[in-house]
Amino acid sequence: MTETSDQIMTNAGRALKDARYNRSIGQRSESLKRGHFMKKLGRAAIATIAVLVGASVVGGILNGIGFWGVMISAGLIAGGIWAAMKFPKMKIPTPETLIQSDLKTLAGKTEIWLETQRPALPAPAANIINTIGTQLDMLSPQLQKLDEAEPAAYEVRKLMGEHLPELISGYRAIPASMRTKASDGGKSPDEQLVSGLSLIEKEISEVTRQIAKGDIDNLSIRGRYLEMKYDKTGEAQEP
């Protein structure tokens, strides 16, 4: 009985964690995913209409399609809906595509990428990822004020597509058994990750403020702390 109860609690905890990590961290990523879903729904509707029109035409010619005609049409509709809703899968952004993304979708794509990384991060870091999502939602409208060719646009892309991914990728490259261990009295990789993400969250907030004030010419991402690299022992290295 005890083992059954423990298993139930374990499964419930796992389900709760999965539900938590399946949630979007921001409105921009939710909007992109909703748009992708609506396109699939539209293709499913087109496939259904095409089968119904085809069945009507054949029925008019043959004076009815009969039982098997109805069954075949139903099968074609079901298959069309399944294929339309299954494919194509939504493309997950990569650091390479983030740094080249247009400013209108940059925040949403960054949120989607962060959502794929979140399950592999410790709980304190995952909580900061959620906060970064909120900051990206606030930044997104401000990015509409930037010209794609402006140096400020490059700085923002560098923050999203270089500093942020390097921090998380560097952490994930460290063996899990070493992530909680501090080296030479310094911070552990877990602690360094949390510190780095906190700095990036503040940097996004500062960028949002600068653009809102129209201080675009002076916008410069401070990368001294953000450009940290992790070696195999988990210690931060200067660039």
C-alpha cells in the first residue's frame, strides 16, 4: 500500500512538473504558437471542404455515393485532418536563427527557445526564465521602434542570440553531478547560472527603458558579465 501511495505521489509530482514546463513563459511565444495552430486548423478545414466538394461532385455524377462512398469520404476527412494537425511541426528557434530574426518576432522566438531549455535548468533558474519571459513581453513593443539596420538592433539580437544561449549552453555542458559543487570557494555552476540569468533579466529591462526613452543611440549591451564561459570544471572564465 505504501509503495502504491509513493508511486502515486511521484506520478502526480511528475505530472505537475510537466504541466508547469508546458506553459508558455510569455504572451509573445503564446501568440506565435497560437498562430501556428490556427494555420494547421485552416489547412484541416480546407482538406475537409475539398473532400466534401469532391464527394458532392462524384455523387452528382453517379446519383449518390452509397455507403462505401460515405465511409471513404469520412476516412479521407479524418486522414486529412490528422495530417494537417500533425504536420508541419513548429520550428524551434536556435541561437543562430535568433540572432538573424526580425525584430517583430524576436521576443516571441526567444521565449520559445527558452521554454525548450527550461526543463533542464534548476528550479531557481527556471523561475528567472519565467521572469525573463515577462520582460521580453515588455520589450517586444519597444523593438517596433528600432530600424532593422540600426546598431541597436544588432545589440539586442546579440543579447538574445549570443549572450543568453552561451550562458545556458555553457551550463548544460557541465556534467549534472558537478553543477551543485562550488570550486575553490567560488560559486557553483548552478549559482553562476542564476546570477547570469538575473543579470540578463535586468539588462532586458534596461534595454526596454532606454528604447522607451528614445535613447537608442546610446543603447549598448553590457557584456562584461554576460560573456562568461564555462569550462569543464564549471568555473566561469573571462572572455
